[in-house]
Amino acid sequence: MGRVVVPIGTQHPALKEPASFILTLEGEKVVSAKAKLGYNHRGIEKACENRSYIQSLYIVERVCGICSHAHSTVYCEAVEELAGIEIPKRAKYLRTVVCELERLHSHLLWLGVAAHEIGFDTFFMYVWRDREKVMDILENFCGNRVNYGINTLGGVRRDLTPEIIEDIKNLCKLMDERLKIYTDLAMGDATLAARLAKVGRLSKETAIQYGAVGPVARASGVAIDVRVNDPFAAYDEVKANIVVDDNCDVFGRVLVRVLEMVDSVRMLRFMMDNIPDGTISVKVPRKIPAGEVAHRVEAPRGEDAYFLASNGTEKPERIRMRAPTEANWHAIAHMLEGDYLADSPIIIAAIDPCYSCTDRAIQINDLNTGKQDILNWQQLKQYSINWHRENNGIDFAKLKIK
Amino acid sequence: MEDNKAKAPAAKKPLTDAEKQARIAAALAAKAEREAAAKAAEASKPVPEIELAIANKIIAKFPFLKERIRIPREHRLYTDAIEREQFRPLYEYVADELGFDFVSTISGVDVGDDFQVIYHLSNNKNGSMFNVKVRMPKDDAVIESIVDKFEGVTFYERELVDLFGIQVNNMPPGLPHYPLPDGWPADQHPLRKDWDPSKMDWSVVKAEAVQQDDAKGGANNG
């Protein structure tokens, strides 16, 4: 049978993780997949070397739009460790509160995107409506919806007011109710299971071998979570549970993220009742003593690892950043192999890259006839939805959410 | 308002030399005190037991690391710079025997005459991270890939190649540039400290359509 090569992706100037996949098809099955990255390398590591520690914080926060708090937390904690500074306990708790709010909004965002990719737009609307509640609280608390700007060297910049605590408690109540519906749907709905089960398989051994992190690894039965293994911020007191699933496919990745949200709500509620009093920041000197620190935190997408070297001046000698998606790209090529082209949108979306990054042109190049088709992401998605409707009878238009 | 006006000129009055000296002496004394306190705190901090046990096991097997492993806090071990030949056996031992089988990332650092490559090896069971620093001279910047042992490192090693110009032997063949664009000059390595963007010929990296080499490969197969 002739092979068809499908290049997916090219550069998208506006977004953070533009990537390209070159899929080789045999019929409708993907036989090999190669990932190509680096289209939007912004030279952030170099830029930080020319700026002071506090200036670099604002650059670091902009590495990622969705898990910006994870990046600024790991950076601040690394600098504080180098400076030998212990931040107040209340500040640690406040960082943890934003970490969990961020995880909630990021997982809700992903759940909506995943629903959208498989053509389940009703679910997408429900989930994103709930996500707005989380975003409102983040905005009220931090002053911003995405780049929160709450972290600073030596602590945090804003304190919780009684009103916001009340808001977060109400959010927990709402989330209990909503997440129950989502959990029932994710676990019990036959249509969703038919569309997601056994798609994008990644065995436990392969996940370890390729260094997958975060929900992708946990959905393959690998119990890693920096919050538990190597606690940062206030996670030594606010205990997280590792949510592990043995399905090893996209269905498992949905379950893991939904159950992690349930756990986040539990932790938020715990923190609202147990947050210690005190100041929220201490002063950090401008010059940081020479030294080296390797640090990591658990971003919504997995382990976010930083290495920071200081030369004793006001500017860092070297900042090395490894965002979770960079670790997960290795596994994605493996996940695509052996699956249908029609499943590639949800498989790529399932590692939770920035969704909009995947919104780009696709060129289908039929090498046997020399014919070329150019599809955009919308058309590929529509192809995927129609393919599943015709071949498997999956149609989310018929599905009702109670 | 009047009070403020009256005070303003007084504040601008220049300090006498004696006052300056006194302030400098006070600042120096405060600094020395802070440093002494920090040192005392460092010395009195208990060394975490799990990490100490790990370090002792490593030193028993690799005596050259004696007194060259630092444990600044729980969950972290750092080595001083070691030679390239010493790394592979050390990595295999800690990965196979001590559970440091996850490579969190690999960092390169430009330190004047040398490059340092730091392997951040994680044990995800007890949360320890073992940071092994390997040094090499800049004019002989060659290391061996560890992709045969842990497949998730290809992107990190390719960053060393592109951004520092470190040669990595035995990488999987046929990989494109990462993270720099195709057509980037082979002698330009942005994370080297002496790299000067103003001396680079930017016309060679202007955007153009990328050739799909793989498409040709597919044609041959078909």
C-alpha cells in the first residue's frame, strides 16, 4: 500500500508552542510520526542573563500563558533558596492557593478543548462557563486573569481579603456540584468512552522511558507528582493526593484531570480554613550570593524544572527552563503511531499543549497521484468528527447533559 | 506644607567625611554579622538522612567524589565538576541501583574557558534530585549522548548542540535543528557568553519555505 505523508503544523507567530508533526500514513493509520519544534524560540534564557533578578521574574512569568504561576513560583523559590531566605508561611500558602486555582482553570480549559476536539461542543460550553468562575476569582485576588503577577521575590504581592476567602469557599461549593456531573460523565458515558478509550496509547514502560510528566504520565500508571515527591510552597502541609490511572490512553488522561480537580477543590477548602496569619513578603537583596540551584514544581501539565546559577551580581549567570510540555513531546510521536489520522487531533490535544498553537494549516500530500490538499485545523477536526460518526456511530449531538 | 519645605534643604546637606566613614563601617559590620549568622545557620542545619545515605553509597562506589557532593537541603545533591569519562559509569550506577532513572533536564553553562553540562537526575520515588556537573574545555567540547539509556533527552541534547555548540556523539540520526531555525549558521551559538548578536549576518536566517525532506523520503518508500 502506498504511504502518504501528512505534515501537520508550521509556525504560528502569536503562540507559545508551535510545533510540527510529520505523519506518515498507510491507509488511514499512522505508521510513523516525527515532531519538529522550535518555531517560536524567543531566547528567554538569554534575555534573563541581561536583566536583574526582579526584571527576569516578569519575563519568566511570560514563558507560558496558562501555567504562568508555576514558572514564577519555581523561579522565585530558586532565587530565595540562593539568597538563603525563608519566606513567611502565609506567603507559601498564598502561592499554593494560586497554584491550585491555576490547576483548576487549566484542567477546565483542557477539558473544554478536548470536548471541542471530539465534537462535543455542549460539554465544552458547560466547562468553560465554570472556568470563568475560577478566572473571576483569580482576577479579583491577583489583579490579572492570566499573568497573575502575584509572585515576587520574597513572597507574594497581595493578601487574601475575607471577601475573596468567601468567594473561594463558594467556588468550592459550586465545583463540588459541577465536578460530580463531570466525573459521572467521564466515568459512565458510553459515547465518550467509545471515542476516547484505546486512543493514543502510552504504556507505563514507554511513559517512563520517554520521560513523560504530569497527567500524561499519571494516566499511564506512573505515580509522579512533584507536589508529593518533592514538596514546594506549602505542599508539605497541604497534602496532595497522586491521582493515577491505568487506562494508558486519552480516556485515562480525562479521568486523571477530572479527579485532580476534585482534589484541588479539597485542598483549596483546606487552605481557606487553615491559612496561617502573618506577613506576606520579606525583603530580598538585589545582589544574590553566588551559587547554583536546581528546583522544580508541579505545573498543571507536569514537572516544571529550572536550573539557576548566580555569580554574585544583580543579574543571573544562567537560567535553564524546562517546561512540562517539552518533556511530553517525546512521548506524543509514540502515541500517534498505530492510530487513525482521525484520532490525531485529540491525541495531540491530550498532552495539553497550548490549544491555539495547534490551530494551523495542514497540507495533505497524496504521493501516489501527486494531488495536494490543504486542510486547516477546523477541516481536520470536522473530518475527524465525520469519520467517527460514519464509522463508529459516535454523535455527540444526540447526547444530553443532565 | 510649610514644614515640608523647611525640612527639604536640611536633608540635602552633604555628609562630612567622618559621617560617611561611620556609615560605611556600620554597613560593613552589619554585612559581616549577616554573613556570620548565615554561616552559623548553615553549619547547624542537620544534613538530611536519606540524601546522606545516597551520597555515602555513591562515594563508596566512586571514591573520586569524596567530599565533592554537596547536600544543601532535603531532596538535593550536587556534585562538583567531574570529567566526562567519569560521568557514564556514575549515571548508570545511580539510574540502575539508586533509582535516579528520570532525567529532569540537562543544562549547559558557559564559564569562561570551560563549558559545564549539568545532568539533573531525579528519583521520583523519594523526590531526590542528583545534579551531576560535567566539565570540558571549550576547544574540545564533545560529549556522548545518553539517549540509548533514556529516550526523553533528545531535545535537551539538541539544545546543547544549537545553543552552545557542544558536539554530542551518537545522537539519533536525521534530526532537524532544535530550537534554532533551519539555515541558522553553524558557528553561531547564542548562549555562549561571548556571542554578539550585532556581529551576526541575520540575512541568512530570514524566513523562507522549509523543504519537506521527509516527503521525499515517503515518496521513495511508496
